[in-house]
Amino acid sequence: MDAAALRRLFEPFYSTKEEAGTGLGLSISRRIVELHGGTIESESESEPGKGALFRVKLPAAAVPRPAILAGH
């Protein structure tokens, strides 16, 4: 992906696919991650066909203890 495509990647309805896809997948994914207090980042080699890396960061959550262990 080139730099211009990377900048627009999370825009609704933006797609690098000419005839397939709606361009909503990554914008929806980012919104879900943000609603959970996280972030999603992307990077790509400038050479086409080399793939891309997506990094999702979510805050740690407290894990509730089972009721059987709560009193111990």
C-alpha cells in the first residue's frame, strides 16, 4: 500500500478494491476497537504485494473471580 492509501485506510467507503468490497470493514473495526478504549494502527511496505501490518491495542480488563473463590 502506498502512503496515500494508508492515510485513507480507515475512512468509510474507501476501498483499494475496484469492484469488490464496500470500504466499511476497517472503519467499522476501528470504531469497535475505539468503543472498547483501544486503538488500531496500520503500516505497510511501500512495495505493492508485500502485505500490511495491523496492530490492535486494547486496555487490560480486570478478570472477575468466580464466586466460589471470592470468599477466600
